[in-house]
Amino acid sequence: MPITNGLKRLWKRFRRPSSMALGTLLIIGFISGILFWGAFNTGMELTNQEAFCIGCHEMKENVYEEYVSTVHYNNRSGVRATCPDCHVPKDWTHKMVRKIQASKEVLGKITGIVDTPMKFDEHRLQMAEREWARMKRTDSQECRNCHNFEFMDFTEQKGVAAELHARASSQGKTCIDCHKGIAHRLPDSYQGNDALSSTLSGSEHPTLK
């Protein structure tokens, strides 16, 4: 039958495609891969904009307001550390992991868990401890993109900063061990011993001078 013969010929082509067909498929697949990867990375970079962070995370009326009053936002040198500079790793693998974690935080806003400043404060300690633990695991990598013991000239720092940094370096400590509450206030229920962050405001902090 004509229909049966036509199906048989079509099946044979699928089983034994011509070299031209294979080449065409490979070219289409290659171009599609480039376009997909470019679009994906462009989308990822768009989510790394501060405006995007404020729009999706519950932060505009709390932690963002705290951040804009610190030296990380406004300082004499004009160098600003934005939300992704501190909270999103630069290498691709860890960035993807952080983005997945961040989606859970966005879900918290959508479902009403932290959709008001009051609710946010109720969960502030839990969220802060999770972020401090992440920074501890990575040896405060995002901090060290700008602040690095290897390149610090302790002689140019004020006395207390030079002393504390030299001691921390010799003891193998990482930034977050001492510098909690720099861009955001410490949770009211925080019971840790972080005297450096709790007694110095952002504008007075010796490491940010």
C-alpha cells in the first residue's frame, strides 16, 4: 500500500539519516545551545541587579534601609558594594547554588512568612545565622573580593584596626567571625560575642576607613 511504503521509507531515513541531515542537525543544535546559554546567562545577570533584589526579596523597608545608611553604600571613595557583591558568589557553580537558595527566600515573601517588617524581624536571626554560616564556609569570599589580608598594609590602618586584623590573620579567622552587623543591624535576639560589630557603627568602623 502507498501509505505503508511511504512510512517505511520515512522510517529508513530516520534510522539511516544522510550526512547532510546529520550536519544540519548538529549546526542547529550548536546554534541553539549558544543562544540558550547566552539567554540564560543574560537572565542570571539581570537577577544580579540591586533593583531586582529589592523587588523580589522582602528587604526594601528593613535591611535595604539599613544598608543605605552604611559606608558600603555611600563613602568618600565612591566605591559601592551592592547586594549581589556581598550575597552572590562570582563563580558559576556556587552562584547557581545561591540562586536556588534565594528562591526559597523569595517564596517566604510570596507565602507571607516574611512579607512585613514585623514578620521579617521575627525570622531575622534565623536568616542571618544561615548567611553567616554560608560566609564562614566560604572563608568570607565575597568580603575578600575587596578586603584581603594579603594586600592589607597594617601600618596604614588605625591602631585598633591594625591590631585586630593582625591578630585575626595569625589566628586564621575569617571576616564574618568579627564583622557581623556591618551592612545590616544585628538581630535583637542575637546572643553572640561580636563586640566589634555591635559597638561600632558603619561610619566609625576601623576596617572601612
